[in-house]
Amino acid sequence: MQVTGTTRVLGIIGSPIAHSLSPLMQNAALAELGLDFVYVPFAVAPDQLDLAVSGLRTLGVTGFNVTIPHKETILPLLDEITPQAMRMGAVNTVQRVGDRLVGHNTDGAGLLAALAADLDFTVAGKRVLILGAGGAARAAVMALLDAGAAAVTIANRDLARGEALMGMAVKQGGAGIMVAPLAILASAELGGYDLLLNATSVGMNGTTFVDFCPELLNDTACVYDMVYAPLETPLLRSARQAGRRTANGLGMLAAQGERAFVLWTGCQPPPGVMRTVLLTRLAG
Ligand code: NAP
């Protein structure tokens, strides 16, 4: 890849940003296709978001990803938000269209694609227990409901936050939504779900849900963890050891990135390239 006077700029804004794997996977796909783009990380503090978005607009960047803590606060700074991103209340991808900045959310579609690819799991008609009520959980709840999940239960440490997410989803027409305490992980009710989905940050640095009893899961249930570092979280390890199908969040990370890539370049990224570079980095 050689940066020239015609090279177009893509990037990611967040704080912190040094840990982001998006530059690695996006640049790998751009290089593989020989596209004249470069993808760079931009550290943007919360009180500098307004200035940063104006700067990116002025500099004419083709598009950028948005990560913690800007996914929600960026909405009023954009010219247009897709209905899906509006429902999720969060933007993870911005695309320049002419002079306008359009906000998308590719996290939900990325999750559904990863569930299908990694677990052969189709959401329609299924019962899902989701752990968490933050931004990732919200995108997941909306995507699961849009994809026809029969029931979605939100279990969060802070129950009031879980109830608030349920209220938001119900307001947007979602049905079959409930909340539960995290203690559900040690209760017979766990057997009533087809998918257990972790959308909390538990699992990073080896942290775990101490009360999780994987034997209580239905024999055919799957477990998906949005966390991808470590590649096998304690939640996934115990579920796998109990004989359940499991997958980590690496597939979702790659799939949401692939969708952003298409929006910016108009090209399909080479299949598997993003996933492979992520896996190589994380396994190493
Ligand atoms: P967030 O908005 O900060 O929400 C964090 C969630 O984790 C909250 O539900 C919080 O519960 C819960 N939590 C944190 N520590 C906990 C603990 N010790 N015990 C129980 N619950 C705990 O973060 P987010 O944006 O939703 O992201 C959540 C995770 O998803 C992160 O690990 C992120 O890396 C991952 N993620 C992965 C992808 C992917 O592509 N694979 C995409 C998006 C996010 P309380 O409400 O009780 O505090």
C-alpha cells in the first residue's frame, strides 16, 4: 500500500483507540484489493467529538467507524441516520455521501451474520437470553427482534438498565421481551433458551460469571460471546466443556467491518481476509 496524493482516507474515532483492531483488518482488505485508500485511527476525547466530526467533514474523509464512547453522542452531529441505526440509538459507521455524513449501524447485521456463519444459528422463531444492557446489547436486541426472535430476555447486573432497554424495545414495537436478574444463569429457566448471548464486557481479562451453570442449558443451545480477547472466554470454555456449541465475537467484529467496507468502497472485501488477520493477531 502506497499513500499518494489521490489516496482516500478512512478511519475510526474513539477513546481509547490504540487497542482497536479495525485498522489492521480494514487495511488488510484494502491492500488485498489494491484500493487507493488508507484507514487510520483517530483518538478523540468525548469533549472533542464535535470538533473532530467537523474536521473529518472538512478534510473530506470518505468514511469512518465510531467506537466507545461516541456511538450514541455522534447522532446529532450527522446529517442523516439510517432507520436501523436510529432504532439502535447508535452509529458505528459513517459514510460520506456527497457533502452529507450518513450514520449507519452494522453491528446488528454483523452479529446475525456471525451467528449464522459460526454457529449455523438462524434467529427466526428462537428464544434468546442476552446478558447486558449497554450499547452492544441494545444493537443486539433490535437486530434479534428484527430477525424474528420469538422471545428475548435481557439479564443485566443493573436491573433498572435492563428494564430501560426493554422499555425502549417495546416502544419500538418489539414483542416477547422480558428482563431477568443475572441469577438466571444458575436457574432451571436457562434451559428455556436456544441461544445465550453475552453482550457485557465480562470475559475480557479472563473475568467470568461465577454463577453460570452450563449444564442447565438445553442440550441443543448455543453460546455466543461478543468478547473476542481472549479468544475463548471462561463463559465459552465452560459451555464448550459442557458440550454446547460456542463462538466468540471475532466473527461479529469482522462481519460489521465487512459491511462498513462495502459502504465506503462499493467493493466486497475478499472473503475471510478480515477474519484471518484478526485471528492471526489474537492467536499470536
Ligand atoms: P457498555 O455500553 O459499557 O456496557 C457494558 C455492559 O457490561 C453493561 O451491561 C454492564 O452492566 C456489563 N458489565 C460490565 N462489567 C460487569 C460485571 N463485572 N458483571 C456483570 N456485568 C458487567 O459496553 P458495550 O459497548 O455494550 O460493549 C459490551 C461488550 O461487547 C464489550 O466487551 C465490547 O468489546 C463487546 N462488543 C463486541 C463487538 C464485536 O464486534 N464483537 C461489538 C460491540 C461490542 P451494568 O449495566 O450493570 O453496568
